[in-house]
Amino acid sequence: MASHDSQPSNGTPIESETSSARGKSDIAWRYAREDNDPVTKKRVSITCLVYGKKFTGGGINRIKKHLAGQRGEVAPCAKVSLDKRQREVEADNDLSVDDNGGSYVQHQNDNGVQEIEDVQMNRQTSLRQTANKNAGSKAPTSAKQKSTGIGAYFAPRTTPGSQPSIKSALASKEVKYQTDMAVATWMYDACIPLNAVNSYYFQPMLDAVAAVGLGYKAPSYYDLRTNLLRAHVREVQLFVESFRKFWADTGCTIMADGWKDTSNRSLINFLVDCPKGTVFLKSVDASDMVKTGENLFSLLKEIVEIVGEQHVVQMVTDNASNYALAGKMLQEQFPNMYWTPCAAHSINLILKDFGELAHIKDVVKKASEVTKFIYNHLYVLKLLRKRTGWTEIIRPAATRFATNFIALQSILSHKHHLQGLVTCPDFVQSSYYKQVKARNMCKIVMDMEFWKDCTTVVKISEPLVRVLRLVDSEDKAAMGFLYDSILKAKSILWKLFNKKKREYEPYMNIISNRLDKHFRQKIHIMGYWLNPAIQYSEDMSKDSRIHSCVLDVIEDVAGYDRALQDKLMKEKQSFQDATKDFGRNLAINQRKTMTPAEWWRNFGCATPNLQKLAIRILSQTCSSSGCERNWSVFDRIHSKKRNRLEHQRLNDLVFVHYNLRLKTRNRNKKTCYDPIDFDAIDLTEDLVVDDEPEPFDVDELEAIATDVTIPIFENQSGNHVLPQARGDEDDGVDGDWNEFDEEVLMTNDLENDRFSDQVLNDVGYQDINLNDIPPFRS
């Protein structure tokens, strides 16, 4: 029978017996044979030489579809083995392309039978369909055209640096747009913060999904909150444990801070800081605990034992009296460890006390009237935004206490813009100009005494804002500079008021009161004394209390070890006299350029005991800002009532999140960081927004219709909540306070900040240019 006669008996293709078949140019005729009528010599059928199937109608295209496995008109060839396609790809056999863009590969099966493999991709999505159209229009149709090796179209599975797959190479702009829309739709529907795409792990996640290919099923809600979370906790725990070797070398600081979440639970966060970075340790739910000094001591002691007593140099908490008592008990239990209040909180309390003075209150009130009027009237704001060089007035600051001073500095820098506004014809001729509030605003802006007072307030607060930047910075440890910076801030204020006691005394009293309570800690003064940039300068204080404090620290470290006491005293004298390696020209030249800890590491080898002490003290932070930056994580995770995670799972989520962020920061160490947190302001603060904004009028509506810029304030309620101060007084029983960290719609470039132009160098403050500052009006 014909079907049996046509079955191949070996691996060699059976050639057509007619001259017409031999003359065919299509390469597919190698796998097909024409069957002609013996009388008329006309073709009556075509036989597949691979499978032996006979087709009585159609031409070579039916054979190609049969070989390529394209269903519809013909049945696919059963002997085309798909499981050997990758083997042929790696062998880089020639790819035969048909008229329609179909492709197939020739090889022999295990029995020596020659087979044809379909290598045209099954386009089951719009991406593959579009790619097929692009590829099909360019596919060669002539057998005379040179065929391309199949390896050029597929990336090898194991070869690094190989070219992208054909799917990504041929994806059109339309397909990319549809993919972007799919990602955006999911983010909008799930209320994912838009800055989530800036995550270091965002693109790797997409790459991993793409590598799996079509049909990947995302992890379930249950998997994310159980198995996967536990797996991540284990991985992050290994990362945290890797810091212990750094703690052993430089020592570490435990940072503790109490606060209340949206569910009114009282939580205490614990983090561990060293020059290598900060890691989140744990969060304790203290809602059921009476936060007395004794109870807090037991809790802090447990945390110290987890980290390791030998590693902990200091414990930083807030300034509440119960924490102070617990810190004192902790120092008695561990003589080599020190308790200190958060320096950033202490500076903020100084700024708060400044803000309570009547003349500063008056300046802030007037500035508030100006900003309220501008930011509650879009038409007026639009007029300002049209002015060349205009930037937004509001300069968000780290806390409520610093906000007023930063905002005053920003208003001062916009003096000419604001004065130009009140004389602008568009404004004068508008309906706003007739309002009482507008007239008050114009009166303030044109009052030169207001600008003089504003300048004075800014220059008074500037030294303390610099200290705030210093203690809140993550770039370098501030322990060696804190005490010196406070002394210099007092000196600057003293010069600012031309040494007139009546004028500077209120400010000096505030600083001195906080200095005695918060900044005369042993570790602060020891860091000041060990800083080589200060030790050998003329600015080194001769206060006898400093020398007594240094001796106290030596006694704490040595304990009853008389031999160690003698060594430390000899090494102390060597450091003071700049003998041994301390007196090298190289050491002298590096006193103000190296960080204090690194200077001791390089030039203190001849005094090993004092060197170890110096490195451990000078490597420490002075504030618990890392805890504060962590509150927003808790609130975002536990922001909705339906999210009823128990505290342990909540703790695990924050543990993973915070430490992953740490890993990212370590990768991006070159990123510029400003310790003043400009993302923490409430744009609906009293300084800016009226309690009940007035309805839009005609001018306002026209401004909205023509302004393509999104207004800063779209509604009164907003989603931005300013941190509440964690206790205005440092004698409170509880240091808890609330903070909700949300996105800020508008911030200025940090480069425009006046305070950032003159920053602390390694020695201390640069001198402020003291212009003729007029005194306040009486």
C-alpha cells in the first residue's frame, strides 16, 4: 500500500522520485514527496516522509503546518519530538524558516529516525503575539537567503552575560505600556505607596517573576504572613548576628524609645547602633506594664544581656524621669556602661523653650499669618509660583519645635518675593486684596521691623539647628563633638548679642539648664576630651570638672585593677603631652581630617588600653533617632482595623523591614543624607493652614482651571500628621509619644537650606558672620 511504501526505513530523507520534486526550491520538500498519477503524470497526493501520512489536497504549506504542529487545517506530525528542542538549540543546528515565519529543526531520534522539531514559540499572550508579527514581517522567504543559527535567537540557560530572550528583544512599546499599566493598576488598587518602586528589591522581584515565565502563581496571603515571613526572619537574624564582631571591636549603643501606635498600645522599640550601622533588635509591648523606674530597669537589663554586656557602651533613652532612674540603676549594675538621654530630644526641648519667649512667639505668629493666607488661596500661590527663582516657603523640620525656626528661615529667604507680591497689579486688582487677612498680610510683609526680628530669631536658632544636624547624623559618630558644639553655641549667642547680659541671659539660662541636666554626662565629656581635634586646640576648656570626669571614667573602666589604673594614667599623660606616635607629623596633620575613632586606631597603638577605650567611646551615637524613624513602619503595617496581627508577627514584620532597609543603606552609602527630617512636617500645621478655609471664588476657580500643578493642599483633613512631642517636660513619668510618618507633597532641595551652607567641621562650629543684628523692640 502506498502508506507502507512511503514509510522511511532509515534516517536518510527519501528524495522525491520525480524531477519536479527534485526541482522544488522550498526546503520543506526534503521531508515530503509528490505522488503523481502514472498516466496523467499529475500530482494526486503528497506524503510526509517523517510520519508517512498522505495528503490528497493542498501543497507544501500543509506539510509545513503538519510538521510545525499548527493545528486547524491539518493534524500535527506525531514524530516531531518537542522534548529535544533545547538540545538542538545548544547544538546550534540550522533554523529553517517557512513563508509564514514557522520554524523547525532537523535531527535524528534515538532510533536513527530523522525528526523535525517546531521551534516557533507558542504565543499565548499579547506580548508574544505582537512579537510574532514583528518577527514574521522580517523573516526571509527564499531558500537562497542564508539561514540563521537558532542559538542567535535563544539565550543559553547557563551562559552568563548572554543576550536577552526573543520575547524581550521583540517586545513593542505597546506591550511595555500594557505591562506598565498592569503594574500601576495593582499599585493603585492596593494603595501601595508610589515610592515603593524605588525599593532596591523591586526590580529583582520583577526579574524573578519574568524568569519563571508564564503561569507563575504569586504567594498566597497565608504564605506571606506565615512561612515566607518566618523564612525571612531567619535570614535577617543571620544578618543581624553578623554585626556582633563589630560590636566587639567598637562597642555599641542600645537605643530605646517608647511610643503609642494607632491602637493606643504602648510600645518600646530597641535598636543597636555601631559605626557599621543600626539594626532593629525587638519591640516590646508594654501596655500592661506600669512604667516605673524599677520595671524599666528590668526590661533594659534583659536587652543588655541579649546584646552582651561586654559589647554595650551606652544606653540612650528619652529624658523622662522614669527612664533616668532606670538608667542610673543600669549604670550601678554595669559600671562600664553609661546611660544618656537622647541629645536630639534635648536640643528640641531647648528650641521649645526658646519658642515660649514672648518676642519669638510674636514673630512666629506674624509669619504664620503670612503663610496661612498664601497657602489657603491658590490664586495667590500661583502668582508667587510664576516669579523667577520661587521655591516653596515651607521647610519641613525634624520636630514640631524646630519647625517654626526652619519656616522662619525660609520666609526670610523669600522676603523680596513676598514684597513683590503685595505690589503686583494682578494681586492688587484681585478680590483677595480687599480681604482683611490680605491687608494684615501686606502690612506684615512691608514692615521692616518684622524682617529685622525674623533675622534675629533665625540667627539665634541657627547654632542649635546645627547641633541638631550633628547629633542626628548617620554619617559619623557625634560623641566626640557634642559637648564642644554646645559650648560653641553658647559662645555664638554671647557674641550675637554683643555681650549684653540683659539680652542674652534668657537664652543662656535655657541652654545652661538643659546642659547641666542632659549634656554633662561622663561619656559626653570623655568623648570631648579624647577628640584630638579638641585636645590640642586653644578651644579646649580648662574647666576642672572636665578633668575630674576623665578620672571618673578611668576608675569605672579599671575598677579595682590597680595595674590597669596605672597603665591608663600613664597612657593618658602620653596623649596629653603628644608623645610617642601622637607627636608624629602625620598624626598632627590628621587631627582635624580623620574621624576621632580612626585617628586613635592609627596613632594610638603605643597606648593600647586608652586606645581601646577611646575607640569604644568615640564610635558611639548621641541620639535615638533611629527608633523614631522606625515608628512609621509600625503604623503602616498596623494602620487599618482589619489588620489584626498579633504583636509577635508585627514585630517580625518590622524586624525584617528595618534590617532590609539597613542593608540597602549600606549599599548606597554615597547617597547624600540630611539629618533634619524634611518628611515629618504636617502641611496642615497651624503655621500654614486656616482652621476653616474659605470657599473658592471666581479668581480661585480660574487659577485651578489653568494651573497644571497639583495644589499643595487639596483638603483640610489631609493625610499628614505631625509627630507629637514625647513629653514637653523632662520630669514626666512616661516618655511615650505618637508619630505618623506619611508622604509629604512638597519639599525643597536641601541644597537651598541656609543651615546646610555652614555645617560643623571636625573641630566644631565655623564662625557665623555676625552682622549688625538689631535688638528686639521693647
